[in-house]
Amino acid sequence: MVSKNCKQVLKLLARSRNVLVSGAPGTGKSKLLAEVALAFETAFGLATAGGPPQLNPMGGIPIPPAAGVVKDIPAPTKMDRKVFRTVFHQNSKYRDFLSGITPAVNKTAGDPDFTIVKGTLYRASEHAKGANGAALLIIDEINRGPAVQVFGGAIVAIESDKRLASDGAKLAETQFFEMLDPVSGDVIEYALPHDLYILAAMNQADASVEPLDVTFLRRWEPMRLEPDEAALRTFYGLGAKGVNALPDVPASVNDALEASVSAWIAVNAQIALGRGPEFQIGHGVLMSDVKPQTLGLNEALGTLCVGWAKVRAHVEEVFFGDTRGIAAALNALDGPAFNPFKLTETTFADDLRFRFEGPTNFAENNIYAALRAFANPRG
């Protein structure tokens, strides 16, 4: 069964051609990209023989029949469907994305010293220009590279109303741009096809990269993923939160898991207050391949240690250089006495200094006390 988010992305792609997924780390962006890719290639598991697509419940990704479902599938009548993938980084270049000249590798005697590269966007476009073709181009970490330079003249051409017609014909609004033809080597005017869909993802909290250009961003349909308490509770096998306080000592796996959820919510609230909601940590960092409900209490505590080590590392990165910020996020300023983490004061050269003290690593004998302290109401 496809997720609600997957259906929403496919609906947005069908409408706008370009979708940009954003969200805090651990909110499931990469998982969503993979799910959308599979759904696009299999066309929701629709049977295609003998006329218009019809729902096939036995397909790879069956969905419940509903009115209007077919129109929300990108290019529902195209059967030659293919997904192209790329990841942007600091060294991403226009030639890797569209076309350009690069030194020839493994050439034989007499061959040219240079060759023209067919970039990912070009290959996806050419596939979508086929009579029965549709292409989905997935760009992960789009804000980690110089996106405007990588797209070049294609920036305007990606807009849904600037494409070629569905039959490949030129429209009055079609936007052409110059590029080096990988086949002929000539500079040609090129336009993007109707059935090319672009899905990108970005992490807004990544402080190591520059924000994307506003003019570039407005050409995308945005979709934001948020930290999801319900998803974490479902993974943990927990129901709605009860009214009872967390016990001093966990009597069951459920006690430990409830402490994890409550602590995660509290830490995220502090991160949002201190740095902004985009710097929160998603539910995915606390989810693994092993269902905690299948484990004994001590094993479940050990599993929580792994996830919470990632949460702690995230907090320390978000509040890098701000010792009091780290302490505040982990409720160590005026928190309960049983918190294994403490903020202490000292002096250096007569100047006041703060020191964040506590266990180097989470372990089965300290993780529950830490989670209970993190979740304890702030004063």
C-alpha cells in the first residue's frame, strides 16, 4: 500500500511537473523518494493492456480504488516509464546534468581526445520524448550543489507551462535554451518534454550549504515533511499517550518506549525554540529494522541507546559552540536531579565558563533515566 505522502507527491507531479520535498533530517525524505520512484515506474500497479489503465489489485503497489485516481498518476497512458537519479554536491556541474565536453577515457589511437557527455537531465528528457515514454528525474540533496549553475538555461524551461506539448509539438509558450548536442556536437536549441517529471529533496537545516535562489525555488511545488509522533508511536507499537507519569524504573518495554517518545517531543520543542523548527530531528532516527516490541526490556533499552546517540549528536551539532543551548535541549539547566547530564560553572582566566557533563555514551543502565529527565516538564 502506498503511503499518503507518496500519493500526494505523485498528485503534485501530475499537476506541476516539479516537486521539491523538504524537511528536517530523519523525516523520511529518502524513503519517500524511493517509494515515489517505484510507484512511478509501476504506475501504481495499474494494468495497461487493452485500453486505458485500470486498477490492478495484484500489482506491485496496489492502491484502493477511488474516483479520480487515474488522473493523479503522472502520464497515465505512457507505458515506457523510467526513473533517473542524481545527487547534487559541491562539484556538480552543468556538463554532468545536461551536456558538455570532457576528456575521453579509454580511447583508442586516432579517437578524439574529448567527448560530449550526455547528462542526467538530457537522458531523462530524451527518454520522455519517446512516443510512449515518461521519465521521473530524482535529485537528492539539491541544495548541496550550485543548483542554479547546474541547471543553467534549463531553469526557466522546467516550468510546466514552458514545456513541449504532449505530442512533442512546439507551443507558443515553450521555452527553448541553447545547449551542446551530444550527438552532433553542434549548439542547438532544446526544450523539455511534457512527460518529464522532476522530484528533488533538500534538508533545510544543513548549515554547510547556501539557501537556494528564490527565483529557482518558485519553479517548484513545495512539500514539507514534519517530525511525526504518530509514525513513531506506530513503529513502537504504542497507542495514544496515557495520562500517567513515567515510572521511576521501567517495568516493561512500553515504559521505555513511551519515555523515548516523550523525550523526543520535548527535545524537539527545545530545538525549535532555540534554533528554529527546521532544525528539529525526525522520527526516523529512532526507527530501525528491529521492532522494539519483539525484544526484552534490556535489549529494547540497548536499541534506544543507538537511536538516542544520533539525537544527542544532532543536538550537539545544532548548538555547536553553545554549551547552554545543548544543556537546555537536554533539560540539564534546571532539570530534575536524576538527569545524568549536568551544566556546571567554572572559570578560566577569571572568565565564567560552562561545562556540559554527563555520560560519554548512552547505555542500558542510564538511557531510561536520561529519557525520563529529557521528557520531564520544564520549569
